[in-house]
Amino acid sequence: MFELQMTEFESDSNTVVIQQQSYVPVAEVFPGFAENIRKTDYPSSVTLFIIIALAIYAAIKYNFGKNLLDAFQALLNYRQAWRMFEDRRETDKQAVTFLNILFFLTVGIFVSITLSFFETSLILDNYTVSILFFSLASFLIYIIKSYIWRAFGAIFMVQLFSHVYTHTMFLYNGITGLIVFPLIAIIPFVSGIIVPYIIYVIIGIFVLSYLFRLFRFFQIIFVQNVSILHFFLYLCALEILPLLLFAKGCKMLSEFVL
């Protein structure tokens, strides 16, 4: 910012007024603005991961356009989701696979950027390690969860239900990653003032996706005539309990770091 200062020089005939500009630091005019700018100064490794994710995003849009349309319809229409599960076309499998690769990489980027922006004690110092760690962690969580689902299905002899829901879970993850990636990709390149709002919108999208997935879970329960006992076992063991353990683990890790 600049402010104008007036300097007068008097002569015999008239008075000459000269305007001089002096620099005023931005932080004095907008307190906290410079700090927000500093928080969004991310290293080149973040840009590299965003470029990699962008390449995957473009490949999905180019190679699986028709499959994406079917996937979006499956999110809202249970019959369409059931048809996708029954058909199990090779292109659908490939599309879901690439969508989930994008999802896990997007989660790693988003978590790392968010933790850094809010300067939490959970952040890892190296962005490359941080993004890879959270991407791999989210991948392992969902892979382990899918195998647990299938084990439950085998134990209680409801394999069809467990396979349908596992397919639905990865389908919702993939579409969620496709939706939030453009928002995540712009975070390092915008003013820090609007970054919190982008982060909250992204979190809201993740929450809505989870709620829609729970609603689809209820649909599958009733369509497949799964018993109420099995329903509560599934819900508590594989949906509620992991969230509670995750929250408890974050709290313990934060206390340990502090």
C-alpha cells in the first residue's frame, strides 16, 4: 500500500506542490493478511502431486466419459447401481479403479494442506512424506474395511450384501474424489483469506458423500432382507466404531506430540 505525502516548495512566483509516495506495509493495513499469504506458500512438491492428480483426472474424463455418467446416475438411482454391479463390465472396473486412485491421492493432498494451513501439531514436516503417508493410510483403511465387510458377509452368509455395499463404497469414494479435486487443486494458488472457506466446502462434500453412502447402506439392507441383528452389527462394527477409534487416535496422537 502507498500513501501520499505533500511537500511544498515556495518560490517568488508560485507554490509548487510535489506528491511523494511512501510505502506502508500491507500487514499494517490488513492485519493477518500477510500471515495468510505465508500459510499458502506451498513447496513445489505439492504442485507436483497436484499435476499428477490432474493427469489422472484428465485421463479419467477422456477414457471413461460414458462410465462416469453411469456412475453419477448410480449414486442417485439404486437400480442403476445394481445394474453396474451385475454387469461388472471391464471398463466400469477400470473407471472405478482410476477414480479411487484419484480419491486416495486427493485425500493425501487435502489432509496435508489442511493440517499445514491451520498449523496443527499433527503435520509432518516433509510435504512429500505427508501426502504419501495420508494417501497410503486412506488406501489401507478402505482396503482393510472392504475385507472385513466380506468376512462379515461370509460369516453371516450374506455375501451378496457385503459385495454390493463394498462396490457402492468405492463408487462413492471415486465420485467424491472427482468432485473435490478441482477445489483442492486451486488451494495453493489462491489468497489465504478464502482458503478456509474452500476447506469447509470440501469437508462438507465429504460429509454429504458419507451420509449418502449411509442412506445407500440402508437401502441395500432392506432390499437384501438382512436381519436387524446383522444390520446393527454391520453399522456399529464397520461404520460407527472406526469413526470413534479414528477420533480417539487423533486425540492421543495430538497429546503425544504436544
